[in-house]
Amino acid sequence: MTSVILIDWLEAILRWSAPLIICSIGEVYAERSGIINMGIEGIMLCGALCGVAVCYYANSQVAALLACLVLGAVLGLVVAFLTVSRRTNQVVTGLMVNMLATGGTEIVFSMMAATRHNRATTFSPLFPEAMQQIPFIGKIVFAQPWSTWVAFILPFIAGFILYKTRWGLNVRAIGDNPQAAETAGISVIKVKYQTVILSGIFACLAGGVLTLASSGYFAAGGMVNGRGFIVMAAVVVGGWDPIKTMLVCVLFGAADAAQLRLQTIGSAIPNQFLQMLPYVITIIALTIMVKRSRVPKTWGAAYDGRKD
Amino acid sequence: MDNKAYALKMQGITKRFPGTLANDHITIECEHGKVLGLLGENGAGKTTLMNILYGLFRPDEGQIFIDGEEVEIQSPSDAINHGIGMVHQHFKLVDTLTVIENVVLGLPTMKQVLDLAPAKEKLLKLCHEYELFVDPDAEVWRLPVGQQQWVEILKALYRDCKVLVLDEPTAVLTPSESNNLCRAISKITAQGKSVIFISHKLREVMEITDNVTVLRDGKVIGTIATKDATQLKLAEMMVGRAVEIERRPRAKVPADSEPVLVMKDVNVYDERGVHALKNFNLTVHAGEIVGVAGIDGNGQRELAECISGLIKPQSGTIEIKGKPVTGVISDPSFLGFIPEDRHKTGLVLDFTVAENLIIKEYMKAPFAKKGILQYKEIGSHANEMIDKFHVKTSSKDVAVKTLSGGNQQKVVIARELNPEPILDIASQPTRGLDLGAVMGVHDVLMQERERGAAVLFISAELQEVMALSDRIIVLYSGENMGDLDGDTADQAVIGQMMLGKRI
Amino acid sequence: MGEKKTLNLPLIGNIILTKGHSVLGIILGIIAGGILILISGVNPFDAYGAMLRGAFRNWASFTNVLVRSSPLLLGGIGVAIGIKSGLWNTGIEGFMYLGGIGAAIVSTMNLGLPPVLYVLLCFLVGMLFAGVWGAIPGYLKAYRGVNEVTCTIMMNYIAVYLTNWIVTSTPIAQPEAFYPMSLPFAQATYLPILTQGTSLHIGPFIGIVVCLVFYFLLKYTSFGFRTRMLGYNPIAARYAGVNSKRQMVIIMVIGAMLGGLAGTIECIGLRHRLYMEYVTNVGYESVAVALVAGGNPIGVLVSALFFSILKAGGATMAIETGVSSSMSSIIIALCVLFVVGVGVADEKSASARKRKAKAAAAAKKEVAE
């Protein structure tokens, strides 16, 4: 009995962490270059709807993901234009993008009655079904949709790009000292646009994975439920490192998965307190970790290229 | 004359900023393998000119020739491509990256996937060639300031620059490091590269350069061969008058004068854990100016901040008139503190002049009664201070950020010294001010001495320390190197102590 | 003469002059909203006409605007005072829930107090609950360096679930309710209704008074001086002897108490019960209100009323023209984005130009292009 629950939980951890991890990758890049994209919550929401809708109407997962990619890039471009070119406050910009996304998805969703009752086809497992028969591991690992596999490989690629490539070096330099990067001949504005657009793309894809890797349904409003903000916390706790951030995302995913499992086995603790778990853990993790991590020096500050 | 003779020629460069003419038809010429000195006071237009050369600003008029060919420089990468290397006064290094990462940053020749090994090899070769040694794998913030400058220079050399611009390079160097730099410069020129050496220190310009161009108020005053120049002549060109800061005449401090500031065995570690003040002892008496000489970054900031209570020493005692310092001192009749950085600590730039004059006393009568601000009192106080300290401002109600640097400093001085504190700390109070404003600050400090205040005067400019102090102490890497009498102190001796020699 | 000038209350015209970019931003936001309405297949002039009718048709419809402005006024001030001192208070939603919980606990107990006292007690408890809640992110920000935005948003979610628990599984929950809610409140706690037949309670006027009080507080008291100093230059404030950490906690707690008051007023003024998830978007709308107002309490007054017109009118617009009622929050978000988008960069270059000719504006921009 307990082993069934344990297996179920572990399986759910991986499944729930995947969208968080995907989203975190773009956010790591954006924040490393100095821009906090707070809009990822809303962009994720858009991605969740976009994924389901395109997948249902076009009946193609590839089309759905491509649509998420394009939508994410467009939304990222909007955030980039405001925060980089117009140097708007990043908190306000993000919150308002979230508000736009909440309202926008509600309207669009209400116009697509069919997706309410019909599931979009969800992602299939990467490995043949036979492998799920392997005891313990089979259910946990090999039943995962292919998106989970991608999510856990991505951070390593992202880490390699950040630490071992020219572009990654530029990103790291810009977040810490944009003036220095500018005098070294790097176009600060261009790289910031690139990272913020990437954060939009990954957030949107994460939204698509959120729905297409699990239920295939979209639910207006509460769909993303603060996951974007949790990702932002995870990036801070993870010290702006893709791989550490991935581990933190798994921790938060575990809390999320645990509350669902505990609800079903009827624990003595009221459901609502279990539902608080991911958020409480986020705050605790932030409190413990925040002083240990080295913040990108221009984190959250607008870069005014004209300043001497 | 044929432009080909010059490695770099900037001709007729004019740059207007709203309200000022920063560069007015400036022409400079730098020959192959020679060092051109660019001399001028702060605000003379040196930095603007170099920013134009480096593509950070675009000139309104004028041309730039490199090896006789006219070039257009629109961005730093253009400048780099044309073989211009620049070491800015404020280093343009990314602290958190390693030396080698900083060196290859922005290099278009690097492959997309970084391979640092050959780059390191090339860098080490350069290190040996110019005897500027740094560890390629060290993170920049861990390096001492001098080595950070080596990184900047090596970065330019790595890009195979033909003209290297050094903007006030010695401001942050110890004398032995300065010697290293001189040696490196002569090696650089020996290879046919040219160097533009920007400074306002005459002695160095005399030693290092081949030709000197002097700027004043955005104009070229003249260009002469260094061998034909004298310090006095250059100084006159630079400021239009003699600059020697005379020692102020004064009566002797009475022997029974009461000790005001007493520091015993104070140890301070800065935020990075560096031991910034080491077993520091100091006594300042009433009616006495104690000057603190030393190269910037040897514990001066920590000294000022621990006395004013902004940072806590890890051990030792600090007492002002017998009272131990435990927290931030905001009692203006007790301590007047002119901080090192006006903009960051001394002023709230968006507040008005009147508001800035009361930021320490806004809670007290007569400026506030029962928590309500008394704007009438605040206003009349402001007008009084503006008159008394000759602050040039259109009104007490304009934001202090609209004032000139000298007048901003006057606002700080008015606020800090008007309540007649028993102890004054003036930390680099003349930095960035023009000569007239500097003299004004010196006058104020002498008046404070006459009034009977104990004055601790911290400055990196040895000349002004010698002109003002009754006693001089020298800070070297957080240690008090010794106490000298201001009347008899010898510049050469102090210079030795600034390098860490105990005399 | 100088003294007289500082005592002048700014007039609306004055605000429009100094806040030109806010007005421009709002106009652009409304135009962009109109384009979206057009895309959704409705004539934007019809839609906006319906919106205006919904807000101004008669006194009854205008009371609707006022009622909706109540939480925005209080929440807006709560955020604005944070902006003035350099803190982002994004936790108004959570604070409102806590205020609602406080009010619910007191007013379902039927203490039999006279109405005035009972209402005051509700205010007090609601503000106390929210204040304690707000002290947590305040403390974490000031003493542990935890980013207040992330922290308050996380706490919003926690507050939502806390409320859900209270209205489903505690003694004050309504048993067998069709939607989770608390027991009905005692009659004595109901805020007085000002116009019969409408739901206009005194809440909006409390909000307006609070705006005026905070305007005075920020400008004419040493507390306000300290707050502004902290917002403009925290280092100088510390050096002038301000205990900036304590001040941060105080500001956060004040913001939280205002949010709590807003929640209490919503519950005892309008709904007379505590409902699950009864706060919809008001937390972020408060940020919008404060931001468009530039942190100025008088500005909060104007922008809260403006956004309430959009929200109250938006409901009518939805009914009459079929445009989704979510459109009003979209328009609000668009307005804010345009306000900040139009404003920030220009403001900065203007002050830079003034500050020092050397700071060099135009030249670098050319380079960037």
C-alpha cells in the first residue's frame, strides 16, 4: 500500500516538476542578464491555453508546441521592449502582463467552448509501455511523458551554454556589469532582448507542457496558480544556476505532488493546509538560501545605456 | 603636416552637451611609439575626448585619423577594431568573472563554444612580456586594485591595440606598482605602439610622456615636448595660475588640549572579510587637525565609517569625549561627518536644498513639533544656511541634484558643521571639486580648528594633507604607520610611509 | 511666498500638468482596449458608451462605482506608501483575506455590542490580523533580505487557502453551503448604508479620508520625511540615523493594515459574510492604482476612482454588448503598461539632462541605435 503511494508520489514529483524546470531555464537567463521577467506567470497561463487549444483544433502536438513557441516569443518581446528599451519597472510590468494574461485567457477560453469538455491529446511516454512493467522504477521513470525527459535534460544544456559558450559569457557579464560589457563591444540591449524573449518562450512552452503532459484540459484562472512566481523563487534559491535551480524546482514539485497525494489518503491535516505547502516551503527556502547566493549585480535594475 | 606620421590624430573635435561645450575644437596628435600626455583638471574635457575616441560618444564636429586614414568610430567595437585600447578610470571589468573570461569577453574571434586554454596561453605570454603578472583563473573581485588594472591593460594588449589610452592609471596604484606600470609603458612603446596617458599629476607626466597636450575648459591650451617643459609651466597652463597649496599658518595646539576622539586597538573587517583596520590607535584633540594620508583604499573609508558608527569594529574601543560609539551617530552637535561620497551618503539628491539641510534633525524642534514638520522654520533655516555658507542656488526649494558639485558639498558642510560639533570627520571632502571650491573647503576646516573642534581630515591628496594638518598619520593597508608633526613633516618621508615603510 | 506654495493642495489641473505621461498613458491604454474590443467583434464606441452609462447613468449606478473604489483606495494607499519608501507591496490580496477573517471571527460571534463599537472592533481585529500577516514579509525583507514581491505573493496564496479552510471546516463556516462561506454576520456589524436601495456604505468615504490623511502624513510629518528619505536614498537615510530596517517593517505593516481594513470593509459593508475567494484581482489592481498615481495619495484618489469606473462600467458593458467583463481588467493593465512605458524612460533622460550636462544624453542613444 505505502509503496504504491510512494511510487505514485515519486512519479508525480517528476511530472509536476517538469513545467517548473522548463520555465526556470528561461528565467535563469533573463535574471542573469539583469532582467526579472515577472510576467512568466501570465505567459505560462497563455501557454497552457495555447497548447490545449491548438492541440485540440489542429489535432497536432507539434503545431501546439510551435504555437507556444511563437506566442511566448511575442510576449517575451513585449516584456523586453518595456523593461529593456523603455526601462519600466520590472515588478509592475510583470504584474500587469499577468493581469493581461488572466483576463485574456478568460476571454479566449470562453470563446472556445469545445475545449471545455474535450481533452486535447496528451504527450505520450518516451519509452515503450513494456518498460513500465519494471518494478518500482518502471512506473516512476518510464511512464513519464517525453516532455519530462526533455525537462530534466534541458538544465544541463542550459548550464553548458551559460558557462561554456561565448553567448553565455556575455549574458553573465551583462547582468553583473553592463557598462563593462558595452565597452568590450557587446550589445547589451540585444543580449537582454534575447534572454527575455527566451524566458517568454520557455514560460509559454512550460504552460503547454503543464496541460498537455497531464490532463489535456485548461481551467481558466487557477490553472497556473502561482507556479510562475514559484519558479522565480526557485531561481533565487538555486543561485541563478540552471542545475541547482532544477533541484529546487524538484523540491517545490515534490511539495505540490505531496499535497495532492496526502489529500487522497485522508490525512488528519485539513486539505487547505496541505495546499499551502508549496508556498510555505518556497518562503522557507527563500529565507534560508537568500543570503548565500550571489545576486547578479544589476538584478532588477534598468540599464540606461546613456549613463556615463 | 602629413597625417601618416601619427598613429592617432583627432582633429577639431567638438562636443556639446546641453549647457556646456565639453570639447571645443580639440586637436591631439600621437606619434608611433611615443607617449602623449593629456593633462588637465577635472572637467577639462579629457574624459569626454577619450569617450569619443572609444565610440561611447559621437562628436558634433571633427575627424579621427588612425595611421593617416580617417575612421568613423560609432561603438566600442569599432574602436577595438581600429586598434584602440582603453583603460578607463573606473575599471570596466566584470568582478564575478575570472581574469581570462574578462579578457576574452566580447572578442569576436572566440568560437561560440569557448576554448579558454589557448587564450590563457596567449595571456600568460603577454604577462611575461610586459611583466604584469596576474592569475588567469582568479576571479577579478579577489584581485587587488593594482592587478585589476593589469587585467585592463592586458585586455587591450590581447586585442593587439595600436594605441593604448590610460585614464588616470596611477590614482589607484601604490608607488611600486606605478613603477611596474612605467616599465610596462616603455615596453609597449618600444614595440611601436602608442600610449595616451591621461593625468592631472604633473610629476608623472614629466616622467612618463614624450609630448604633453594641456586641456582647460574644453580647449587645447598648448602642446609641448616634455623635455622642454617644467612642472611649473605645465601647472600654469593647466589651471591658468600657480597651484602650489601653501601651508596654512597657525598657532600651536596647546599641550593640555583635551582629547576628543580616542580609538584603541580597533580592528575592522570589511564586507568581504578583508582586514581593513589593524590594531588601530588614534587620538584627536580639541583644536587640532589630524590629517590622514595614504593611497586610496587602505582603510580610509572604514576609518571614517567606524567612527561615525555606520560600521561596527570587530574589536577595540572608540570613544568621543568619553562616550563609546555604539550605533549610528546622528546627533549633529556631537559629530559632523562629511562623507566620502556626497551622492551616495551625504545627500538625498531628490530632496530640496532645505530638506537636505535637516535630514539629521527633521525629528527635532524647531523643525518638527509633535511629529509635524514646521516648514516655516525649515525654510528660514535653509535661507540662513544658504547665506552663511554661500551656497549658489536659485532657491531653497530646488532639488539638490540641480546644484553643482561644489555647491552640493557646501550643503553637506552647512548641515554638518553649522551645529558646531565637537568632532569633525572630513573624508575626501575636496574630491571632484575645482580649485576654488577646494580652497573654500580648506577655509572652513581651518575655521573649525580655530573654533576648537577636533578635526579628522582624510585625503588621498598629500599636498592638501600637508597644508592643513597639525599632525599627520599615514594609513597603509589598515595600519597606522606613524605620527608626524605637520610643521616639520617631509613629503619624501610620508611617501615612503605610504608604501608601508615604518620610519 | 515660498511657504504658501508648499501649503497649496494640488488641483486636478496641476496633476494633469505634472502627470502628463499618466494621462497620455491612460488614453493610449483606452485606445488599445478599444482595438481589442473591435477584434472581439463589438463596436468599441458602443462598448465604451455602455461602460460610461453603467457608471454614470444615475446616482444608483454611480454608487456602484464608489462601492468598488473602496478597496482600491485603501489598497492603493497601502501600495503607494510602500512605493514612497522603496518597497513593493504586492500582498494586498492576502491582507484583505486576513482582514476578512478577522472581521468574520468577530462578527459571527454575536457579541451584542452597540453597532458603532462593534464595527470599530471589526476594523481593529481585521487590521490587527492583517498587520501581523504583513509583519512576516516585512521582517523577512528587512532582516533576512528576502525579496518582498515573491514573499508577499506566496503569502497571498497561503491566505487564500487559509480563508478556504475557515469557510469550510471551522465552527464559523456555514454548514452545507452551496458555496463555501462563513455564517452570516451580526446585524450590528453592518456598515451603514447611505442611499437606500443601493449598497453604498461608508467604506469609500473612509478610503477618501485615508487618502487625505496619508497625503498629509507623507508631506507634513517627520514620519513622512523619514519614509520619503528611505525611498529616495536608503544609504543617506541610514547615515542620518534612520533605522531603515525597522522603518521597512513599519511601512509593510501599515500597508498590510490598510489592506486588512479594505478586506474588513468589503465583508462587513457589502457581503455580510466571508466567502471563499472573494477578493478578485484587487491586490494587483491596487498596485496599478498606486503606480498610475506615482505613489502620491491624492493621485491614488483620482486613479482609484478612474479604475472603479472601468470596473463598474465594465459589468454593464458585458451585459449590454457581450464584451467579457474581464475586458476591464485588461484595459486597466494596458493603461498601466502604457503609463509606465510612456513615462519612465523620458523622465529619466529629462532629469539626467538637468543634473549634469556631462551626463550626456543624446550622444549615447545614437550609438545604441
